[in-house]
Amino acid sequence: MTLAHFMCRHCGAWHEYFASPPTCFVCSDVRNALPPEGFVFDRESDLRERVKQGEITTSWRYVEDDIVVFTNAPSLGIGSSGYVILRPEGNVGFEATAWYTDEALAFLDSIGGLTSLSSSHPHGMGALWQLQRRFDPEVVMHRDAVRFTKAFDVDFTFDDTLSLAGGISLHHIGGHYEGHAVLHDRRRRALFCGDAIKFEWDNEGLMMGLSCHKAFHKRIPLSHGEVRRYLDVIGALDFAQVFSTFEHGPGVTTADVVRFYTDLLSRPRTTSSTVRFAEPRRS
């Protein structure tokens, strides 16, 4: 039997399987919501046909002169973004959007492809397998994230911290997922936080505050011990902007995040973990 790639239409996670998978291992996790219509999977060929019909596009833009973000329209699954950090030592990819068109892959070719590739946790893995197949980068994951990597191969794992080229490092934080990791770009003073930080926006595009969770859909809070781990690891990193699995938080600094996690530790564990800024931030 021939293996093929299948995308869960509900969350956007990719699976490698013989035929349509019986379940999605991401949606079936207790932290996530099950699809109300039941599991529906799209093959790689289905996505290509939808692109051909103009139903799906992949776009990219420079957030900084050395950071590119990739997204899909319409959003696929939960709408993860994919980031590429450009470095003379070799480009680093972190997270992946759910689908890369041939044009998006050609653009990546034009800027030097990828040397290293990683992701924070399953919600950020997207079509990482496409990037591996096209560019053959070194794929690095935390040891506890490996069980979610059936759609691609992992070249090596790390325990707590791993330094990559170009002032980039990976740091294990756990919490939201056991293998959850963040990426720190020391040169750009940027934190790629996965789901360790969620931005709260109003209808006018003002950032009102920050939140975090163990499980967003199930409203499960992080334990104080998990928040302390976030504070200890992330609080030791110097950054002046934050990128989550989904969006960019410009102007969010180490001091903001330290105040946020410190505030969470000062009150009982609840399912509401939003800490509002004294003054809203414009995106």
C-alpha cells in the first residue's frame, strides 16, 4: 500500500497514512475540540486542485528585513503561520502554514531555501513536510514533540536548549504541550513563542493584553508550576517583539511578559488568564 499525506480539515494537521486516517491525533487530544461534522481529511492532490481553482492562496510578507511570514487565504484548519528567519549562515524556518503553493516554494528557493527547521508544538507544524521535501533542511524537535511528527522525519532532538546558527536558539518550556518549545532570535531581539502567549485584540486592532492557557477550547489553565517554567525560561531572554503560532505582537517586550507571568502567579489558577495592559498597544 502507498503512503500519502492527508490534512485534517478541522485543525490543519497533516498525517502520513495508507488511506484516510481514522482520527486526527491533534483533534483527539484532550486539549482540543473535536470536529462537529466528524473527521474529514484532504489529500495533497485535493489541496493542489483547490489552488488550481483559485480557492486557496499562500501569501508572504516581510515583517522585518530578515523575517518572512507565510499565511493561507482562506485560513486552513486553525490558521497557523510559518516564519523564515534569513541568515547568512543559513535560513531558519519555525512553524509552518498549512499549505505552500508552488509559487511560495519558489520564493523560498529565491531567498536561499532552508538550512534548519523546527516548530513549537503540533498546532504550528502545518505543512512542515512540504518544506522538508523541497529543501531537505535539518529538522530539529524537542524530544517530547516527536510523537506528533508522523508526517515528516526528525533529524535530531534536544532536551532543554539548543543553539542554532545566526544567534538563534531553541528553548523547551512545556506547559501547553509537553514538548512545547520557543525560538529566540538574539540578533533581531524577537521571541517566537508558539502558544505560550496569546494576544488579546479589540475590534479596532488595538492589543489590549496577553493571555495563556493549557487548553484554549477546553478552558484549562496552566498550573502555577507551568507558569513558573515559562517565567524562568522566557523571562531570561531579551526580546522586543513576539510572534505567536498565528500572529505578530510588535512591541511586546521581555518586561511585559515577565509582568504578565508574575501577575498570573499572584492569583488563583482559573480558566481566565488574561492580563490587560495599562495602555492598549497599536498593532
